[in-house]
Amino acid sequence: MRRNNRFIVTALIAAAQIVSAAAVCARAQSFKPVRQLTSNNIIALAGSGDTLWMATERGFNYRTSANAESGWFGFEVNDLAYRFFGLGFGGGWAVALINKDNQSDPIGFWQFNHNNSSQRQRFFKFSSGVQGDSAKLVGSVVYSNGSFWAPFNHGGLVRYNPADNSVRAVRPKDINESFPEDLSELIGDAADTMAVLSLDADRYDNSITVTSPKTLWRYHPTDNRWESIDTNSVLVDTDKKFGSFNAAFTVHKKDASTLYSFIAAKRNGKSDTALYAFDDGSKQWRAAINKDRRYSVFPAVNGCVYTLYENNVTVYAAASATRKDSLSEIMNPENFRKMLSMAGDDPNPNVNDILFLPKSDSSGTLAVATETGLYVSESVEPLSNKYDDFKLYHYVRDIGSGEVYALPGIIRGGIGDSRYEKCVFVYKLKNDGNVTIKVYDYNMSLVKTVIQGERRRADKSRSTDPIRDVWDGTNGRGKRVWPGVYYFKITSNAGERLFGKVILAK
């Protein structure tokens, strides 16, 4: 989903029927401008300098200054969570990959031009010989040389030029001219050479590193020139044998750059994927992080990277001066989680994306997208573990004194979405007091006492404690109760009484 310097190993989308950049269609559609955050569930980030863009489940938001106190601009798209595939920023344009209407429709590009505040869209189809899984989006959108690029497996690189709103498919040059209409004719090494699995845009020479299963390429958009990167498929310091590339990218340091790749390697008939670094001298690959797993990698500055695996964020840097290609842990997930929790009420926010915007060769702005808002640290030196306090940007609906509601108003268990497995009782007191919250069934029989006599303040935007004032649809014994309508009562020793209802669905 980003951006010049971020590489996500796992596919960004499930297979939608995406078809080849021969026939192109366009349809004018503008998204509704807004002046507030469109959702607290931030899906993806992109940006450069002080400009930060994010896609949420209900639209897009952006700011063009490090100080966002004046609010966020944005565009509302109610169904974006079901239509969105990637986000990029560069050259004064923000570009998103979306479906036209739903997941069965053609895919295309939406752009916003910062120079004239205009919107445009361009949708495209692949030819009949390239469709389905063979031409699905498999990596991030990157910006290079005035255009945005996205990897579409056997569909190749799809280039979008925002200046003229055009789309073009580009494939590795050595077999581009003999590319067959029927993909079943591509077998063996030819098929592996054709597939494009990931892209990395190098901001220093405007080239693009292109990953295919058996070959790494350097593509130069200025003259449409392809170069295969001279690497041996040999893994040193390990008893594993090379299997295939998954994604490759370059991490820049002050005095050098290192090429990394996730490589599927085989040992005793089993295949594992791990991160390897390329040694320029021997032209071989060495293990960079000694963990066999797929995770997301987000480069920062001077060889530092953030990784995300099962909601655990770890910070790595070069292990030593002699082994600059090896990465060692400089901050563990627990400490990173503590920094985020200090900015909000969520002790462990679910992280969706990370973006580092460099300001020098050692510092920058760190943005962390979560399901409950955007966390930003404006002055960061990751190699020194120096971070300003994170600030949490999230939309909070204003409520008046004496107002109360349940968020969400319907609890749905077993749907695989933790946001709907419990509700938070949102309220604002007129006066400070010790609060008790009780839940009742339709007969007004007590189901559960959520909290008993806990202190809450009235001088905040809301009196709610989002960690404690929560009901998960269970009774006092911890057993889930029957579906239906339930009522809650909030009382304080200052004499306040607040009432509301919540629905427990199957």
C-alpha cells in the first residue's frame, strides 16, 4: 500500500476478477469532500515530506502540514473498505487503486491533484488471456518518474500516469514481445520470469526493483530499459536451498545501500520464507533476521526498519559495522506497544500500517495506522530509540452533559471482527462522581454489573473509560446471554441517572 519505501510480503487483496491493460474505460465520479476524519479505522498510509495521506474504511483523509491541529481534509466513500486495494503519493498527486462499484467490477485508479484540488478516475481491463488469479494485485503502489506503478502478477507492471490519466501494462523485456494470449502456454522458467510479485521505487535513481519468482530486475522508466540484477541463488550461513523470491527492496544507509529479499527456501523437503540480505562481494544471500516467517517491512532511515507480525511491531537496525546486512532488534514489541498506549486509552491497538517520513538521514515523522485512529510521533530518531510522545488523531463525536449511547449499538459475536464483539458505554456526566453501570434484560432483571462505584470525571469531552465501561454480551458468570434487546443504567453518587439500550445479535 505505500509508497516509495515500504514492502508488504503478503498479498494485499484476495483474488478479485481483475482483467489486462489493453481495453481501458473511464467514468467520472467525485467523492464527497469533508473536513473531518472519515473513520477511526485507518487502512493504509502514504506521503512525502509533511504531506500525509491515509485511507480509512469510509474514505480518504490528508494533511499538508506537520501541525494538523486545524483539522483534516478528506473525501467520504462509504463503501471504501470493500473497494480499496492500495494507496500512493508523489509529485503532488495522491492515487488509490479501487474497484469501480464492487469487487466484481474492473479495477482502476482514483487521483487527487493537490495543484488544482481536482479528482479523476481511470478504470481498466486486461485482455481475455490474463485474468483471475493470474492478474491480481500482489503488492504495493509506488511512485517513480512521474507515474504510479502496481504489480499485477502475470499482468506485469501497470503504470498510471496521473498527468494524462492513462494506463499501460509493462512486462520484463526479454519475453515481452513473445507474450502469448493464452497464459497456459507459459510454462517453467518463462512463467516465473513473467510474474511480477512486488515493486520498490528507488528515489535516488528513479529505477524500480521488480521481483519475479526466479529473477530480480531493475527497470528504468525513462527509457523503458530492463536489467537483471546479478545475484546468485545461493544462501550462505544456512543449510537451506534457494526456492524463489517473494519480494525485494533496498534499504539506504548514510554510506551504502543493501538489497533485501524475502526468499522461500527449502530444507528437508519443507519450505520456509525468511528475510535475506544480498552481499555485493560474493553475490550471495545471507540471513538478515533469523526468523522463518512472512511479515510486513517498513524502512525508516539509515538502515533502520520496522516490522509488523501478528500486531507486534519490532524495530531493527544493522547488527554491526562488519555485518551491515544483518539486522538486530533495537526495540521489542512490548516497548513499542507501551509508547502507543500512552497516547490513548487502548493498551494494544490493532496496527494496520506504518509509514516513516524522513526529515534527515537520522530522523523523521513516524505514523502508525490502527483500527482506532492514527498515532503520530513528529520527531523520531529510531536508531537512538528517541521518540517524541505519540499523538492520537481520531474522530470523537461530541456529546452533551447527560447524553449517553452504546458504541456499537449492536453486538455481533462470532463474525471475526473484534470491533463488534463488545460495546462501550459512551456518556458525559454533569458532575464528577462515583459511577455504577448495570445491564438488564427486557424484564428489567439484572444481567451484569459492569462497574461498581468507580470514579469518573465531568471536565473531559466524555466521562467514559473505554477500557472499563465495556459489555461483551455476557452475564455475571461470564456466560453469553440470549440474543435480544438489553437496557443499561448508569448512576453516580452525585445523583445522575442515564439510560440506554443495546441489541445483542446472533
